[in-house]
Amino acid sequence: MADWMHGLHPWPGAGRMVAMDRRFLLTGLTALAAACTPSLGAFNALAPRDPGARRVAENQAYGVGPRRKLDVYAPEQGGERLPVVVFIYGGSWASGAKADYAFAGAALAAQGFLTIIPDYRLVPEVRFPGFIEDCAAAVRWVVDHAAEFGGDPSRIVIAGHSAGAYNALMLALDATFLNDAGVAPSSVRGVAGLAGPYDFLPFDVDATRNAFGQAADLQSTQPVNFARADAPPLLLLWGDADTTVGPRNLRSLDAAMRAAGGAVETKIYPGVNHVDIMLALSRPLRGRAPTLEDLTTFARRVTA
């Protein structure tokens, strides 16, 4: 298997066989990725990368401990004053690893963004608000160090999927987190949420009970309660085949932001499920949803 994976084809037509086998493996791994993080790692290892991007730094510490580290991706051509995307992965606040999202880092960097993917502490090591505080500290690292890699620390977009979208939206809406981390609100030009939970009381599944059940004020855990006119512009994406995060989350936050006078736009993808919306960032599965196009169009506009 190692030979054909590296392109060593000993018979005529083997290249076509390899392409078919690779597509078959990716299809199977896509289904498995919905069920467990190790399969997402396998998908990440097999999925072809976007050309024109590279990882320029790995395991940069933004705090103390093994989970407070981040990776940096950049366009191969480099450049100065690039807009920055901080991508926060999901995993029910209890799983996930930045190494499994190299495909997303490469995809965004190939579109011209300095891209940061942080790890953050997970349940049971921390509970609300610890994982949000870590993400805020990662953004502070970006403000302090993005210029070293060609990025513009005054033009940051925060994006996230699922639990990562929750973290991203809490950073956008509850100003306490970024303020406490020493990040000027004007540095964050926009925030994008992919299939995120924003209005999910009461806690009716183990993931939310474990992450938030010990909070003294349950209302303070909900992004919808922090909608405000002066928040960064929001982009909320969701697929109508998502059985993990229901439509109430997108609709409630959209309505709350509009009522508050904030800037928000939403897009619903027909037939797209909770995992597809994120895997569509990858090169082989981009046809499943225009996630990458919508995210990067938004990021370019708000950082222009």
C-alpha cells in the first residue's frame, strides 16, 4: 500500500486505479469522520492539499500546558500584511486536535490568509468558560505575533465549526473574553460560525451538561444572550440535514442580532449535514457545500 500511496505504479493504468482507490478511501473515511476523531485524522492524512500553501510554524505556545499551542499556515508566496483567519475546530468541547485540521489550514492559506489553528483545553480538564478563555489567549498570540509571519494583526477573522463555532461566537459577542485577554475589539473584523450551537438551553445531552452544567449562571453560557449592535459582523452557516445542531440556534441568533441592530448574515445549505459543512473546506469534498467560498468571501470583505 505504501508504494501506490506514493505514486509508484508498476503497471499500465495503475494511475487510474490509484485515483479510484483513493476516492473510495476518502469516501469511506468521510463517513467515519462523522463518528470519531481518529477517522478525521485519517481523512486529513489522505486528503490532497490545496497547492500554494504551507505550514510555517508548529506547536507555538500561547499559554502554559500541552493544549495551549497552535499551528500557523501561510500562502507559499508569502507577502506582508495578510488578513488572518483563526480557525477553531469542534468536538463537543471534549475532543479534537489541531493536527487533524491541516487540510483546513492549507485551504484557507491557499486563499491568501495567514491561518492559525489552535488547540485548547477540553472537558474534563476544564469546563465553561475555560475553553473560551484559551481561544481568547490564542487570539492574543495572533495580535502579538502575526506580523512575524506576514499577517496583519489588525485584520483578524475568527471562524469555527460546531463547538468551535460556539467558542468563536462567544468571543465575538461577550466582549469580556477578548478584553480580559488584552485584545482590542477593533482587531477582530468578523466572525463566522459553521453549524454552531448558540441557543441551546436546557442542556439535554451529555456534551452540554458536562461542559456547562456547573456554570453558576446558565444564561451566561448562551451566545444569543449577548447579541449587540457593536459586535463584529457575523456569518452564520448551517446545513438543513444537520441532526446535531438544530435550526433554532441559527434562527435565534440571527433574530437577536437583527433586533439589536448588529450586522449578521446567514446561509443554509440544502442537504448538508453537521460534518459535511466542515469537510467541504477540504479539496476533495468541496463540491458538497460552498463553505470555503462563502467563508473566504466574507473574510475578504470584512478585512478589506
